[in-house]
Amino acid sequence: MNMNDCAALNVILRAAKSDFRTLEGSAEHEQLGMWQATVAFAGGRDCLVYAPPFRMYTCRLYVGDDESDADTAYRDAVAKVRKCVPKGWRVRERINGVDALTKASHARGDPSISVTSTISDAAAYLVDFSVDLPMR
């Protein structure tokens, strides 16, 4: 589905109310409770929906060996989250030199949004976007 970033985030946050079932596309690993998502945030790829008990939506925004491209993907995603989160949400960022995490949340029991930037053991830069719900 092609939509702007704020509309996509709004659809993803609304889908959280149904454990993201409304975003389930074709099965990735149905027995493990993983489906391809029908909506991607900020040009994400490999977007997945995980069934309970994990209850989360994830998208890979960047994977590769170029630190500058990874930094750009992270900064762009964080800017879009800051622009698009509903009013009243709190956005926090933590950068420790190697990894970066931006987390947006509203109230206990509501979904939370994360943008992460890490370096894998294989020396690849990874930037991910996720929306998850607290464990019930």
C-alpha cells in the first residue's frame, strides 16, 4: 500500500488495537506467527507482523556496510516519527556512540514506537522501525 509516512504510521498505530491483524498479508512463517505486513513505514522493507504473545510490527529501514547511509536512514526515520506521532506522545533518544535508539510512547498499555540503529556481528549497519504492545 502506497501512502505518506504520517498516514502509514496512523494506520499502523490503529492496527495495534487488533494486535496488528489488519496488517497481515501473506504468511512468512504462519506456524511461528509471522506475516508480511501490508503497510510499510518510511520506505521500509521486510515489514513483518508478529502474532501474540509478541504483538509487534517491524520494518527494516536499512541494512548495509555504509555508515553514512545508515545514519541518514536513522535520522530520516526519527524525523518522520517526531513529525507524525499523535499529540501528547513523548519522544526520547539515546545514542551511545555505537547504537542509537529513539522511542516514542504515550501512556501505559498503549503501543510504543522504536527506531534503532545498530551494528551487527557481521559488521553490517542495521536500522529498524517497530511498533509493539506491552505483554499482557
